[in-house]
Amino acid sequence: MLKTLANKSSRKADSGPVVARMVEDVVKCKWAMTVLDLARQGVRRPGAMVMSVDGLTKKVLNERLKKLVRYRILERVAYPEIPPRVEYGLTSFGKKFIRVLEEIENLEEERGDLD
């Protein structure tokens, strides 16, 4: 199974993102993981996300939000109000993706118990 994932993730970049590559890209980025954790907790507004985490800047947050929207893990909803309001939430794929990350976290905790 892992060999299959490795083979799929070694495809050319122009063949489009595959789930294995997305997992690797998201997991290796602490800020993407932080943004997903905030979304999982129900924090939907970018300003609230920045205020919730020390060291998270608007620039970095916007980069990570764009990436997670591009991967269709998060969805962006813009409300036609003045001032404009934007919120982000998990897509149905994003909810499944979060479950995968939770399982990885569970494995890490289980492995920690073995030491």
C-alpha cells in the first residue's frame, strides 16, 4: 500500500495533485496544520485565526488558506457586506482529510506509549 502511494506521489507535477502529495504538503507545514486545527475547532474568520495563534501572520495565513482551498480541503465563502466578510470552512473532502490526520496523530500517540 505504501509503495503504491510512493509511486503515485512520484508522478510529474503536471499530472495534478494526488492525495498522497497533498498529505505530504500539508503535514510538513506547521501553519497548514494549525489552520486545519482552527477550522476543525470552528474558527472560520481569518482575523480570528490570526488572533488565536501567536506568530501566525496575515501573509502566512493567506498563503495557507489559498493552498487549502486549492486542494479543496477548505472552502471560502465571501459575503457581499460592507465591510466585506470572508469565512473558511471544511469541505466534505476536508472532513475526511481531517480524519486521516487524526489517525496519524493517534498512531503517533500509540507509538509514544511504546517508548
